[in-house]
Amino acid sequence: MSAMLLPLADFTAPKIEYNELAPLLVVFGAACVGVLVEAFLPRPLRHLVQLAITVVAVVVSGVLTGILMNGKKELLAAQGAISVDGPALFTWLILLALSLISVLLFAERSIDGGLSAFAGQAAAVPGSEAEREGTAARIEHTEIFPLTLFAVGGMMLFAASNDLLVLFVALEVFSLPLYLLCGLARRRRLISQEAAMKYFLLGAFSSAFLLFGIALLYGYAGTMSLGGIADALSSDTGSDTILLAGTGLLGVGLLFKVGGVPFHSWTPDVYQGAPTPVTGFMAACTKIAAFVGLMRVFYVALGGSRWDWAPMMWIIAILTMVVGSIVAITQTDVKRMLAYSSIAHAGFLLTAFVGLAQAGSGVHNGITSTQAVLFYLVSYGFPTIGAFAVVTLVRDAGGEATHLSRWAGLGKKSPLLAGIFAFFLLSFAGIPLTAGFTGKWAVFSAAWTGGAWPLVVVAVLSSLVAAFFYVRVIVLMFFSDLPADAPDVALPGWQTTSAVALGLAATVVLGLVPGPVLDLAARAGEFIR
Amino acid sequence: MNIGWLTLLLLLPFVGAVATMLVPKAKALTAKQVALGFSLVTLVLTAIVAVGYHRNGGEEYAETHTWIKAFGAHYALGLDGVGIVLVVLTALLTPIVLIASWNDAQHGRWSEKSFFAWILGLEALSIGVFSATDVFLFYVLFEATLIPMYFLIGGFGGPQRSYAAVKFLLYSLLGGLLMLASVVGLYVISAKAGEPSYLLSDLMKLDISQNTERWLFLGFFFAFAVKAPMVPFHTWLPDAAGEATPGTSVLLVGILDKIGTFGMIRFCLGLFPNASEWATPVVLVLALISVLYGALLAIGQTDIKRLIAYTSISHFGFIVMGIFALTSQGLTGSTLYMFNHGLSTAALFLVAGYLISRRGSARIADYGGVEKVAPVLAGTFLFAGLSSLALPGLSPFISEFMVLAGTFSRHKVIAVIAVLGIVLAALYILLMYQRTMTGPVRDGIEKLKDLNAREVLAIAPLVVLIIGLGIFPKPVVDIIKPAVDETMQRVGVTDKAPQIPVTEGQK
């Protein structure tokens, strides 16, 4: 009898560090409030209220993250399940900043006749009477705001998870809202729904791989925590076969989210089909969360077996850069082109990841891999959202005119817009005095510092190929004549205007004076266990 | 007295570019006047800087501020003897090009004022490139010069301008990106040795292993060889210079391509002296091929502008040869050559541009007997051509002679073969002159107008300088010499003592 009661008597409540987890809790809490708003508030009020809640939550969470960064207190929170360390806080900050811009784009209603980019009634069959009625009644899905908040919270958790199980849960928390958001385009609904379906099926597949890998690693180490796996590796107790298989499967799941070749095939379809603001959000934020998650798992848990996985990552990095930049040349749709460009960028990021330049290894005083990747994510995220915001503005009767041939002569029609887009493209191409250049420089030097100079050479040559297709768009916009049936440039509302302006400002500032952000990334230090 | 002269020089054209763009579209003339005004003020400032230059060797007017600490990058400017010559050339050619191209941008894709603004932007970046003493800053500005040039070619050139602009950009980017790999490599070495720093003075102290030095050298050299351009990386130049407006071609060949040869002196020889010596045989042979192949192709051209572009490839062969001959005479000659080539090619391109704009064709076959109809035009064309073929008494002769003499003292065979280049130069220039200017007056030439006052005004300073420096080159040589001596010291070579020493006159 007493033996049965004993466990209860020993039970102590888990210690939750509410202060350190506050940024996460604010976002998730606001998401839940958003769901309640959806249930209880009259329809006309919802858009404004939801937007306000979302913006306030993101800003408050950002401020809290800033305070935490300032306090420089690193710890493993929630019984070691979440690691609130420098890289995690830095990631939270950029995720929140980019989400804020994305949310502004989501809320834009002035470019498509007073309606947002999202379907009025997702359940209505495309082209049906119900759809027309919904449009006439100006119905819209304000659920996108809580969905976005859930996705942001999931991403934040993903980047900070110190336990494979938390990692998996976080992955699902940010993926499921994204699947939904992808299918909600107001225009070209079929292709949007197709994109959502593809994303969901392939995403489910990759989740299964990830889960299988987690299970195998658990079998190897007997624990889910990243630190525990690292300990098991150093004592080298388990079976190597299980370790390798687990590493491989886990890698597949993570590289899928990163968009590494050969796990990239979902990217172009999904990027093309999803509503453009969502594409921008995914391209920037998903990549950030996935990359930090990838680094955390492989550096913290599997750092001890780096000689086993580094060769595989070398090959994937090379494939990703080469395939991403070469296939992009043949694209005729601006969103697909940006999708392949994002794949190429994942490849550049991977060079720094496999460079494995870590602080304190005593060989150098230069830039570390973590610092380089974090900086690159910032310098890639802002122009990306900015570029997709520009895409939403070039429209004809059928919605956005995304076919590249429709962009011919845009420089004549709207020099400002075309100039801004050209600037974003130059940044992607890594032309100096833009954010892209400093970012590229950072990842290349981290890769070389870690001895991966052949990767740097491949990366440099891929950059040239990539520059070709970016420049081709600039040629098209500025050096081609304006056709008679050219698409219109919509007059953006304050939301899109500020999103583009923020993207542009960040691209310029990071190109001219990247010092402060680089220092911030350096202060983030390394992942803790 | 550090008031940031060089920063001022760099900012002024840039401010001018912005000011030009701010002038309302309807007032094209005002915009052009504003642009010209800014370029003239820049010229005056450059003159002040040049007069105040002390010729003591080392960097003058140095400014150093930390820019990106994590990268070890500095905003560091300073001028040595080579740099100041090229800055002066840039400041000189820009207003000349603006005056000469006064009406050339009317039929461009964009407004005239943007043509003038891009030129000023290019001037600002070029001055920055020639005065940067930090490798990172140099690289950034080096790549940034591509953007104004790209839009100048693509926006205001001939029918194939888009193709030419993209080809120019991709060739330059290929070189630039390989150089980026080397630049990153320098950072890694610098970081391993202590605090990372891109300052030239810090990088020169680094101890680089032989193999690494050679690889890094190749990255830099490739970029400069594409830029210069040397055979076999030259094919972009005829397209670009052939399609661009004459003014753009002057800036491209006269200034931008000099970055390549300037970079060879400052970065290849300065940072990788041992690797430079190691590469000398191959580079000299490539330079020789450039000299002869460029000249031969020039003879075969049917298009005036392409012909001039090929002559430049030949001239750049001479410049590279003088640099890698590693004698003080060759190096001084090469630096002087860069300046003189800027003057003579500018004159040639601009006069050819005057000619082409009158007839509306660049084909040599469309001309004949021009000297009867427009004697002043023909006369300046002949003068420019003679300076390009290095007629004694004109400034290019001195530099070409110094390059050949400098090369001869170390590499006799190469120098002897290179002399053929002079013969070929006479051939391509005089043949072109004969075909276009002499003989019976062709159809469509009868009503050709002679040069007007504006056109003469643009050419006049070039003519004066070419003659003046041809007779008395000492002021320029005196500025160049200390910088060359330092470079020689750095490479660790000394001039061979002549076999027959000059002795005091025997009694």
C-alpha cells in the first residue's frame, strides 16, 4: 500500500522558468486569445482586433526577448527541454521581426479591391456560387492571424528545443498552420489547394522520417535530450548502426524543412501556389527556424560524430547550391524563380554549417559558423519578404502577374518599384553594398575557416550562375520594351508600403554597416547543452 | 591636417550624381550643367591634392576608420604614386567625357540626366577603388563599379546593348567572385595570425605558406586579368566598347580597365610577391600574346569602335608585360602607360564617336575622303591615332619605350617579339586612317560637318597633355618612382646592372 503511494509523495512540480519563456508564452497565449476572438466577436470587428492582438503580441514578445538578451542569462528551461541560449534568443528576435512584416502583408486589403489575399471561404468550392456570394459579402478568414501566431510560436520553440520530442512537437505546431495558410489563396485557388496538399503530404512524410530518426537515436542513447545524446556519443556505448541510421533519418526530416537538395522538390510548387504573403513568410521564417534547429541538433547532440555526417552534408551542400542555381535559370515564373533562389541560399548557408568553425577551438579569432549563419539568415530574410511584397503589387485582371514575361518593361511603368525589386535581386546575387554580400562573405569565411575551402569555390561559382538569372530579370524589367497589355502596378496600402520599406531599409543598412548585427550574432555565442 | 581630402573627393561626384537626378526631367540642360559643374569642382580638388602630394613614398592623405570590426574591414583611404596618377586620370577624363557626350544620351532608354548621373557615380567609385588601402573596401568598390557601367552600356548603347551589358557583367562577376574566394582566404589567414584585419599594411606582414600564397594570387590575378583584359579573357571588351556610347567606352577602357592593371601592381605584387615572381613566365607569355593577338585582330576589324577596343587589348598587353618584367623601368613605364593610354584612347574613341555620330555608322567601309570635307576632324583623328601608335614626341612613346626597355633587361626574347606590336600598331592605325579619311569622298560623306566648338573643347586638353607629357614627362615620373621603388623592394628584386655601365665622359 505505502509502496504505491510513494511516487506521489516524491512528485515535485516541474520547474518552469516563466520569465525566460515569456516570449514564447506571449505568442502562444495571444494565439489562443485569437481563437476566442474568432468565436465570440462579431465579424466586422475581427480583422482589426485580430491584427491588433497579433501585432501587439509580436512586439511585446520581441521586447521581452530583447530584455532577455540584454540580461545575458542563458539556461536550460522547462526541465532541460527548452534551451534559452544566445542563438535561440537571436533567432527569436529575427523571427519576430520578420513575422511582424509578414503580418502587415497578411493584413493588406487595398491592393485587390478591398479584399485580402486570402480566400473568403476556404470551404467554398472554387468557382462556385457560394464563393461569389462570399466575395460579394466581403467575408474573409481572419483566422489567419491566430494561425500565424501559432506558426511563429512553433518556429520559436523549434529553434530553442533542447529535446528531440519537443523538436518534433514544435515542428508540427509550426507546420500545420502553414499547410492551412498555403491553401487559402483568394486567386488561383486550385493551384493554391494543390500546393497545400503537396506540402501537407510531403511534410507528413518528412515528419515520419524525423520521428523514425528520433526513435532510433533514442534507441542509441536512451534519452531524448540533446545533451544526453552527446554524452552517449562521447562514452560510445550504443550501436553505431543505429546511430548512423538515426542521424540520417533525422537529417532528412530537417533538411526537408531547410529546402536542401534532394529534399527540395516541394519548394517551387508550394511557393508558387501559396498566397504570396504566406510565401514570403515561409521563405524567410521557416528557413530560419529550420536552420537553427538543424544546427542545434547536429552541433549539440551529434557534434561528437561530426566525421560521420560531415561528408554527407558536404555533398548535400554542393548539390543544393548547384541544383538551386542552375534550375532557377529555366524558371519562367517569378515565384518559382525565387523558390529556387531560396534553395540556392540554403546551399550557401550549408557551407557555413559544415564549415564547423566554432569559437574556443583555439585555431582562430575570426567569425564562427553560428555567427555567420545567424547573420546570413537576417540578411536573407529581409530582402526575401520585401521581394515577395513587391510581387504582390504587379497585378492584372487575374490577380498577380507572376509570369516573368509579364514583368517586361516594368522599369518604364514604375521605375521605383522595379528599382526596389532590382535592389533586392542584387542583394540575393551578393553584389557589394547590399545585405546579401556581407551575408555571403560571412558564411564563406566561416566555411573556409573550418577548412571547407572547396565548398567556397563551388559556392562562388554557383553565385555566378545565380547572378545570371537575377540579372536576367533586371534586364527584362529595364531593357525590354513595355508591351501593350502590361500588368498594372497596384497602389499599395500602408501595410505593404511599410513592409517593403522595412525590407529595403534592412537590406541597405546591413550592406553598409553590418557591424552591430554581426556583433549581436557574435554575442549570441554558441549553443548550450 | 586630416580633413579627409580623399573622402571629399569620393563624396563630391556622388553628391553630384544625386543632385543631377533631383533636377526635374523637363530641365535636361540644367541637369547636364549641374553634372558638369560637379565634375569640374572634383577636378579642381584633385588638382589641389596632386599639387600637395609630397612624393616621399608611402601613403599620403591617409584616413583609417574601423568599418566592420568582425570582418577586420576598415574604411581606409590613401594614395601612393600609382594611385594618385590614376585618380588624376579619372578626375580629368570625367568632365571631358561629359562635354564630349553632351548630346549622346538623347536616344537612350532613359533620360539624359540619368546618363550623366551614372557617369558621376562611376567617377566616385573609381576614385574610391584607386585610393582604397583596405582589401575589403577595395573589393566592395571594385564590384560596385560594375553597376553604373552595366546601366551605362545597357541603357545608352547600340542595338546589341543588352547583350553586351550582360556579357560585360557576367565576365566581370566571374573574375570578381573568384577574387572573393581569395579575399575570404586572406581573412582566414589574418584571423589565424591574430586579430583579423584587411588593411594592406597589416596583410603585408602576414606569413603565408607558399602554396596558399599561389592560390590566393591566382584568385586575384584572374579577376584583374579579366578586367584588364588579357587574352583569353578579353572577348567581352570589343562587344561592350562596340555597343556603348563613345563616352562610356572611354570610361570603360580608360578608367575601369585600369583597375585591373592597378590591382596587379598593388595587390598581386604587394601582397603576394613570391607568387608573382613564380607566375612571371606565364603572365609574360600571356601578355605577349595579348600584344600581338590584339593588334592582329585590330587590323582585321571592319567596325571602328571594335578596332579601337582591340588596340586597347594590345596596349594592355604592354602594360601587364611592364608590370611583370619586375624592373623599376618596366613598372614605372607601365604606370605611365596607364595614364597615357587613358589620354590617347580617350582622344581616339571620342573623335571616332564624333565621326560615327555624323554618319550614323561605325563601319569603316562607309567612310572615305573625310579629310577633304572635315579637315579638323580628320586632323584630330590622325593625331589621336598617332599617339595611340606611340609616335615619338607624343606621350605614349615614352611609356612604351620604358616598358620595352625594362622588359628587355630581364627577358630579351619576349621584349624583342613584343616590338612587333609597335609595327602592327602602325599598321592598324594608318590603315584605318587611310580607309576612312583619304581617297575619294564617299556617298553620304559630302555634307559631313566639321567639329564644332564644344567638340574641340573636349579634345583640346587631351591634345595639350599628350604633347606636353611627350616632351616633358618628368613631373609624372617623379610621382610614380617612389611607389615603384617600394613595390620593387617588397618583391625583393633589384634592377640588373647594365652590362655596359654609363661612365663619366672620358677625357
